Amino acid sequence: MAAPMTHRFLAACRREPVDRVPVWMMRQAGRYQPSYRAVRQKVSFLELCRSPELIAQVTVAPIDEFGFDAAILFSDILVHLPAMGLDLSFEKGEKGKGDGGPKIGNPVRTRADVDALRVPVPKKDLPYVLDGVRAIRAALADRVPLIGFVGGPFTVASYAVEGGSQGFTRLKTMLYAEPATAHALFEKLTQAAIVQIEEQVAAGAHAAQIFESWLGELAREDLEEFSFPYLARIAEAVRKTGVPSILFSTGTTAHLEPMAKLGYDVVSVDWRIPIDEARARLPGVAVQGNYDSTLLLGPRDVAVARAQQLLRAAGPTPGYIFNLGHGIQVGTPTENVKAVVDAVHAFGWK
Ligand code: CP3
């Protein structure tokens, strides 16, 4: 288990009072940063994900540069797929190039394909991720907590079945045509998520975020049959490790009430709902997110004013973590990121 640590991010996850609203941003280590682009001139995206030293370097860089209240492990929700038997590449992800979308050469299409998938053994198959966690902890020296993460079963399945970022039609058709195959796939991906998060926490992660980014593609009855039971099992597994859990998704504001009951400490919301409404509809959990990442591209004064407006609307009740509705976009000026982080830290309700 992670060493006990008191910090405003972990306090907010537990809905305890904080001195300042904690702030971090999804994809805070990425191509909008000149320092990240310099690393990517030298190595491909997957080489970066497999180097503990580089993982630590790019994870810690945005903490030093912007003063975020949490670091997030630099990795990807698909890194374990080769160990499961899938041929993963990032198309334009070679040295120097950006925009490397994932591609799977042998996508999962049949029951036999699902049965052939192997649940990874993180210590053996993903040692660089766990060494990366330890290297980050050493480099951070407890300045801020470290968030570990895995992909949610539906989101990882969408890449595994479609073969890349190609929509959701094949996977959704599998739910309706071959529900037993879909359940077998989600079962394996749930087991894979649980073992990875357990090992990340054992290696030193202080919190666990589940990236179920594309959950908003599913109808309520499909969420109830094919997603919520698996997400609840992952939440329960994280709870047993003793660290707070965060459920991230987009396009799911129609489903906040059932999502509040899955067992997560924190539920992340996108920008499609007023924050006060989201907080009212998520009783008993902390809320993260809601800021539209596109604002960070715009005029700095507007980006700052909208951050302050969001904090006013979120209100002083403990249990709010400032974050984006989705990841920082390529082309975001670093000055805008700094200005918004500073504005969140300067904000007070009195
Ligand atoms: O948030 C962070 O700072 C931690 C690092 C992180 C990455 N990917 C780095 C990355 C995290 C948490 C992820 C999760 C992830 N990966 C998700 C869920 C979050 C989301 O954005 O919805 C998904 C769907 C993936 C799969 C994936 N990885 C895609 C679709 C792509 C290509 C699109 C893109 O943004 O380039 C990636 C590549 C990727 N993952 C990059 C980074 C920094 C860009 C790679 C590069 O350097 O060229």
C-alpha cells in the first residue's frame, strides 16, 4: 500500500476540507509542452511508455512547470494489450511525429479471439510501468500525490475490437448479436484492469483513475448490463487497496445518478452540465472536472475568468477537484495553463 500522505488532492477525493481547490489536468504531460516534444523527437511513443526514466521525466515536468496538485503516471490505457496477445502500434507515433493514433493489427472479433486473450501479469509483462511508478515517486519526493490509472473495459474493448479509433459499431453490434462473447471480453479486460491497478498501488500510486472515456456511447440498459457491473468490481478492487478511486468518462451526464452508486470516491464530469447541477446529482462522492479544455486555447483573460466562474458555481462544499472535461489539446499555450492553475490556487470564496 502507498505510504500515507496528506495533500489537498487526496483530501478533496475524500471530501475533506482543503486550503485551496486542488487542480490537475488530464494529459498534463503531452504534446502541448515543448519539453515533451523534445523527448518525442528522440523516442517513439511506445518507447517512451517503456522507459521508467523517461516516464518519470515527463510525468514530473508539468509539476515543476505549472504547480499541479497531482501527478499522473505517464503511460497509456492500451500498453498491456501486447501482453494480452494483441499487436499494438501507434500509427504515426514514431520519433518526432505527433498524432499517433493506436492501431491493432489483429483485432478481437470472435469468441475464439476473446478466449485467446491472456490476462497480463504486471510484474512480468509490464515491469517498466511499475518501475516508472517507483521512479516517479523518487523524483517527486512526496511533493504531490501520484495518480495511477487503467482504461475502463468498454473503452479498451472499443480499440481492441475496432482495431483503432474507428468508432463503436462493431463492439456495440457484438453486445447485441453475441452478448456472451462481449461479457467474456469485458470479464478479461476487468481482470486485466484490476491486476494493473493493484500493482500500481503496490508500487506507490496514491490514487487510481479509471479512464472509461467513451462510456457515453452506450444506452442506459447497455450500461446496466455491460458496463456498470464491471466498473463496480474495479471500484471495489481499488477500495481494498486503500487509495481513492476516480471514474472518468465523457458524454455521460444523463447517467450521473447510477454512476454515483458504483463505489467510486470521485466522479469526473465533462463540460456538458453546469457544475452545481452535477454536484447536486452526485451526492456522496467528490466531483472532478467540468472545465472545457477548448477554453485553454482562447484568450487568457477569458480562460481565467471562466475558471473563476466555475469555482464560484462549484461552491465551497468540500469535494471538488478542478480539472478539464477531457484532455489538454495540442496547441494549448503553456502560459494559459499556468494562468489557470495560478487562478485556481488564488481563488477564495470569502
Ligand atoms: O493524462 C496524462 O497526462 C497521462 C498520460 C495518458 C496518455 N494517454 C498519454 C498519451 C493517459 C492517461 C492516456 C489515456 C488514454 N489513452 C485514453 C483515455 C483518456 C482520453 O483521452 O480519453 C485513451 C482513449 C488512450 C488511447 C490513445 N493514446 C489514443 C486514442 C491516442 C492518440 C490520440 C492522441 O491524443 O494522440 C493515444 C496516444 C497518446 N497517449 C499520446 C499521449 C501523450 C500522444 C502520443 C504522442 O506523443 O504522439
